[in-house]
Amino acid sequence: MSLKLNENNIEEIINSMTLEEKAKLVVGIGMPGFFGNPPSRVQGAAGETHSIPRLGIPSTVMADGPAGVRIDPVREGAKTTYHATAFPIASLLSSTWNREIVREVGAAMGREAREYGVDFLLAPALNIHRNPLCGRNFEYYSEDPLLSGEMAKAFVEGVQSEGVGACLKHFIANNQETNRLTIDIIISERALREIYLKGFEIALKAKPWTVMSAYNKLNGTYCSQNKRILTDILRNEWKFDGFVMTDWFAGNDPVEQMEAGNDLIMPGKVNQIRAEREDEVQEIIKAVKEGNLNEEILDRNVRNILKIIVKTLSFRGYKPSNKPDLEEHAKIAYEAAVEGMVLLKNEDGTLPLNKESEVALFGTAQIETIKGGTGSGDTHPRYVVSIVNGLMERGFQIDEDLLKTYKDYIKTMRNKEEYKIREGLFGQPVMPKLPEMDLLKDNMVEEAAERTDVGIIVLGRISGEGCDRKPEKGDFYLSDDEQELIDIVSKAYHVRNKRVVVILNVGGPIEVMSWRDKVDAILLAWQAGQEMGRAVADILSGKVNPSGKLPTTFPKDYWDVPSSKNFPGDPPDDPKKVVYEEGIYVGYRYFDTFDVEPAYEFGYGL
């Protein structure tokens, strides 16, 4: 009778494995669907482990990400579609301060992953909001490690309750996108322990199956090659008993990764994008044969992986239906969205609005509503309810003439080369930000203000993986055309004793001081996933009372942020390292301690 893997014979399996089989198990199969590699058995999944059929070891599938299962929604030759729910971004989820709703979101994602054949969901991401310009802050929870840790812990509990493994990432201090693959992060021991490690320590109480090491270096050593954080702290101090994987193509030495306690190298075949490197499987085999890697270390890493593989859906022979309950999950996405939106201002009871009121909507994001950030944290839902469609569906009376003008404007601008929708990271569509329409033309605003009761301005921001935001107009600061939009609309409505509401469709803080006194109400709607339009409408109408509280500080000015002096690092145009000179004084710890008044403080929300 041939030997096959089970929960009780892992040591026997390891003893029966060849060196090549061990080396394959600790390295992924390559980036599925890229560089000539075949697609994953779940198309669009991020990675896959090697199978060893003779020993009953299956391949396992990994998929992003923090706001929903990122897989291809359509497959060549298939009539079935494979859409996944687009849940709200993590910054919105943490604005709920509600473990239970985050647990429900995690469970819904776990069910979708399970029914689509995914073994590991590469989430949650809980890096700290050290600086408001980090391009991936939308994927992360908070500037505070306690809130981050509690939210991530609840999310892990939800995902794993459905038989799918969660992955805490990015361990540790992946707090910027600029030069993320090589940047050296210099942190004091106190700040490392109190700010950057603490959230992971809290989340580990949920017993996640996996942890992902970060791209960056920490105090001179790549995180994926850093024995102190991966073995001394993660395993020996915190007793983590899952396996550690690299971020995709991270680090520069697979032998050091093995020795440090990074069990699995993903996605494998780094030589396909780095000509100077060899295939990691061959490098590991060579290192063992030449005495540069103790095979006992390789055995340890194989053991850590096998202990988790026996828990997976693939090992248990689960047959995915490819039919998750997307309608039920949309309801959960909606509930999270309405609970996480934050009311920043509401002068003289401007909100809620009477649905019988005539409403004029301004701003391109009313139509091109941003459901979430770009990159691995993106998703492919069946639909996204825009803000304008959400308001119309819920019975608001929308100014049709103005809406048509906006639709025509967007169509015209998107046909121009510089504003055409293009393909971004992982083949996802990226929409360059449009300038706001010239509202002085044709007396447009005056006429709208005359025939409607309230003006609603929607301001949008796109951010994502691979690049950080900028402390400039059109990003952290409003562009000149956005300032003009607020000025013109506010004057036209206020002179008629009518109200103006601003909706922020953003992934992180923007400057508000220069314009907040010009408007009557401000709703921070974040990037709330596919149900965003309905959630916004129900808050504006008063059907749902906004209860979100800020998980991150909104500064009066970017340069009030302590890390602004050394973000993204030195030298600024191509940083090699960044020194966390602010130490523990991140977010509210700085603003409170040094008596610096923010625009809206951590925990704020009407």
C-alpha cells in the first residue's frame, strides 16, 4: 500500500520525500498565467503550491485579497461567471469599530473563496497608517495597532470559520509603496514593539494559518530573510504554528529565506522576472548538496507547510460549487458600508435630506464611483452601484439635465488619449482622474441651484498598489478645479438659502481645512465596495444613522504629519532607506502628545 499524507504521518512523509520534492514544496509553481506559466486551476488566483501526487500532497490555491476574492470573473469557453463580492475597503471596516461585522465580512469572503476552490485568502493586511500618503492604506485598518489587531483578528476568525486559511500580511513595516521591494526601514526597538508588531501579535490570537513576510528590509535585513522577526519573535515568542510565505518575488536569497523561517517562497520562478537569479528550487537543492543549507532546516519548513496543507479544502477533497451566495454577501457588504461611513460635519441639521427634495449632483465621482483601491486589493464584482444610481434607486429626485451634462462630459473626456481607461496592475482597468467640469459654462450652476433644493458634491480619489499618493493638488490637496467646484456651488446655493453636502469617495485622508467651512455637511463615505451608492443614499435620507468613527487622523495640513519629514525616504526621488524618526509618535499619539490640532481626530465621527 503506497504512503499517502494524512494528519498523523507527516514525519513519515518527510522521511519519504526526495530532496527535489522538498525543494519544490517550499517554492510556488510560478506566477499563474504570466511569463508562460499555465493559469491556476482557479483562473486569476495569485499563486499555487506544488503537488506531489505519489505522496498524496495536493497543490493548494492562493487568492487575493482584503476587499474580496480576486479571481478572473470570466473564463475562456465557460458560460459560468466567477464574480466575487466587492466589500468595503479595510479603512471603512475599521471605521465601524465592530468586530462582529468584520467577522461577518471575513466569513462571507471565506465562503466565496471556498466555493471558487481557493484554499488561502491573502488577507487581512494590517500595516499601520504611518503616513496618509501610503498608496495601500485603503487595504490597511488604522494608525492604531490595537484597533488594527482587533479588526484583523475578527476577520481571520470569519475567514477560517469557513475552512479557508487566512494570511496576516505584510510582516513587518510595509508602510509605503515607493521602492517597496528594496527599501530599508530603520525603526527603534520601542517603536517596532509598540506600534508595528503589536497589531500582528493581537491578530495571531485567531490562529491564522499563514503569515506573509514583507518586501522591505527591516534595519538592514530583508523581512523574508530576517530570522529575528520570523523565528525569534513570530514563532518562539508568539508561538505561531502556521507557515510563513514571502510576498510575491520578495527578497534576494532563497537559502537565507529558508534559514530565517520563511517556509514558502512565492510565487516561485523569480528568474522569470530577474535574469540575474536562478530558479529557487534549483538554488535550494544546490545549497543542500554543497552543505550551505542544512536539510533539517528544509525539513522544518516542509513540516510547517504540511501541517497546514492537511487542513485545506484541496486536501479534504472539497468540490467547489462555483456558486457562492452573492446576493446574501451583497447584503453583508451593504451593512458594513453603512456602518463604516463617517459623518464629519452636519451644520444645522442639514442631514438627513427629505427624499422629496430636488437634488443636483456635482462631481464626476457621482457616476464613476470608486468602489476600492487598485492592485491586488481590487475585485471583480457583478455590479457596482454608483452614487447617482443609488440615490435614484432609493427615490431621490435627481436633476436630470445636470446629470446628462455630466454623462456627456465624462464620455467625451474618456475618448481623449490622456484620460482613456487603461490596463493596470494584474490587468485591471485604471481610470485616470478627470478634471472637474467647467461649471461657469452656460450658467449651469445658477440654473441648477434655482430648480433644486440641495447641491451634493462628490469628490473622488484613486490610490493603489505600486505607488504612493502625493502631497500635491489633485491628491492630498484639492485641485484648483475642485476648489472652484465647491466655491461656485456653495455660493449659488447659499445665496438662495439652500444647503450643500460633500461626499468623500476616498481611500484615505485629504485636506479639508481650506473648504470645509464653505459647505454644510460632509460625509466620509470611503470606498465602500459594490453597494456604495445604496449605502450613501440610505445615510443621506436618514434611513440609516451614520455611526462610523475615524480609524486614522485627518491632519489640517500634510506637513503636520510627523512622518512627512522622512516619507518616502532618503534620497526622496529614489529612496534607499527611511528612518522612522517619529518613533512611537504615529497618528494620534503625536497629535495628542505635542498638542497639534488636527482637522478631525482619531475616533471622531458625529
